[in-house]
Amino acid sequence: MQIRRLREERGYSLEQLAERSGLSFRGLIYIEHGRRNPSVLTILSIASGLNVAPAQLFEDGFEAPDETKSGE
């Protein structure tokens, strides 16, 4: 999951994201560090706190090269 990367890109501390998503600070740490698996509702809360689509939490963060462009 990409919670930490997305959180840091937005400049949020763990405390801020916990408050924004309505989760406990400790619970968020466990999820971010991979020690707990979040429920679907928790994923939705985290995505809302980060203002992203839930699917973005699972993306690898790297864009594939655009092979449709030729010779620019």
C-alpha cells in the first residue's frame, strides 16, 4: 500500500492523517507499516483523508512509459 508515500507527498504527519481520516494514530501506524490489514471501510477512510481514490492506495507510484508517443 502507498499510504506513507501519499501522506508524505501531501505534507501530512501521521497525526494529521489520523485526524483527517477518523482513525487512531496507533492503528494508522500499524497499517502504514504493514503490521495490520485494513478493512474496506478503513481503506475508504484513509483514501478520504488523503483526498485520493481508494485504488491509488494500491498503485506502485510509477507511471509506465507512454508508448503511444513517437519521436517527440
